[in-house]
Amino acid sequence: MNNEIPQTEAIVEEKPLQPKRTFFQTIFTSPEEPRLRAGWRLLIQVILLATLLFGLQYIVDYYLLQNIPAAQQYSLLFSEIIMLVAITGSIYVARTLVDQRSFASLGLKMNTRAWIDLGVGIGITALMMSIIFLVEWAFGWLYFQDFAWNLQPPKTLAINTLIFLGVFLIVGWQEELLSRGYWLQNLEDGLSIYWAVGISSALFAIAHLANPNFSIGSLVGLIASGLLLAYGYTSTRSLWLPIGLHIGWNFFEGCVFGFPVSGLNTSRLIVHTLKGPILWTGGAFGPEAGLILLPALAIGTFFIWVYSTKNTGEAPKMA
């Protein structure tokens, strides 16, 4: 009797052979889908941005500022509006046509959660800046002089404060749309989330090189600030939290507590004089250039962690 169990041949399904990619396809297009690689997408967006910036700046300078002398006093506002149009326009075109994704997919979905993220971001940075002010005051690093409404007409103060609020709303939107939006997310597609966070934070800091009183301390502080803002995005996968963080930081730093905002002076409600060590206070550049920034960032990171954990039910991850 034959006790051998008949052997059956395993049926192996042959996968269809993928067409061989040409040299140019390998260089320019993604292997996963028919669109440009992340590096080329970033390059196209930068070219679009530069073209819009130079074109709009020429139009405003030649046709507006030279012909209307009164417009000169609003040159900062005009510059921010130009940046707003150039950054938003270049990213919209690049995202929809080159990336083949929707503009909202950058983390800009509008719903109730978006407004909560925005408000929480502003609230966290209001707390951070309050702590910086109180610590510097307690250590004798600043001398409180007066409230601004006692030193200038309230109407003038209100107008100037509203103008800078408008500027900071624009700055918060455009810088987060560019740094934590288009750049970080395309770098993540091409590399990894960790490289994307590091490189986009470094580019964010380098973009401030032309600011007054920039230093090595400013560079390090802005990179660290960029990491906090990136954490705001990666913990929620929404840009609204970092946009709120950015708006709140600038407004409370400058307009409320009277510090320089990355080297720039603004309208301020609290008038004081800095006299503490520049290593800690950041001096004329503001707290972003001082060691006082580090505990503030730690506090901000903790509250972002608490907020994002509460909303997702688990600790946020960087992937």
C-alpha cells in the first residue's frame, strides 16, 4: 500500500511586471504616482513665489508709493499684503496643479475644530509671553514705565494697535502656510517627518536673516520656535493651531507686553525699558534671541501636548 501523500504544487500568482521607468521618469516623477517628486514641487513653488513677489513689489513701488506720498507711512502693511498674496497664490497654484492635491489638504479644513485650534494657539502663547514678562520683571531685567494710553492719545494707540494686529494676522497665516504647510509637508513626502521638521524650522529661521539685530542667538531661538510651531502641526495635522500660536506670540510679545518682535518695534500697550543681560532677555531682537525663550517653549510644548492628547485620546506622534 502506498502511504505517500501526493504533493501538490503551490500556485504562485505572478504579479504583473511594472513597466521599466525611464531615466527622466526616475529623476522627475514619483514612483508611487504620476506626479513630480517633492523636490521639484518645492522648486516650482519657490519660483512662483519669487516671480509674484518681485512683480507685485514693482507695481506697488512704481504706481502707488511713488505717486501717493501719504501711502509711505503704511509701507510695512503694503509689504505684508504683497507677501500674503505672493505666498498664498504661489502655494495655491503649486498645491492644486503641481501637487495634485486640494488646498485644504494642507491642514486648512474649516470647521468648529479649526476655530478652537486657533483660539487655543493664541491662548497658549498669551500665557507664554505673560510668564516671560513676569519673570523678567521679577528679576529686575526690565523697568516698567507706564501704560501707553497715558502717554499718547487713545485713538492713535487704538489705530496703531489695530494696524499691527492686522499685520500679525497676515504674518501668522502666510508664514505657517509656507513653513509648516507647503514646505514641511512636501519635505515629509520626499524624506521623513523628522527631516521635514528640522529643515523647515531651519528655513523659517533663515528667512529672518534680514531682520534688525539678528544674531546667532536669534537663529537658534527661531529654530527652536519653529520646532514648537511644527509640533503644533504634527500633533493635530492641522495648520490652525500653529497659525494661532504664531499670531498670539507676535501680538502679545509686541503690542501687549512691549518687546521687540524678532527685532522689529511695534505699537505697545505696556511701555518698559530692558536692562537685563542680553544673553537671557534677547536684547533688541526680543525674547526669541534669549535664554528666557527656553522655559517658555517648554511650557508651550506641554500645553500643546495636553490639548492634542485630550482631543485624540492618545499622545501625539511625529508620524
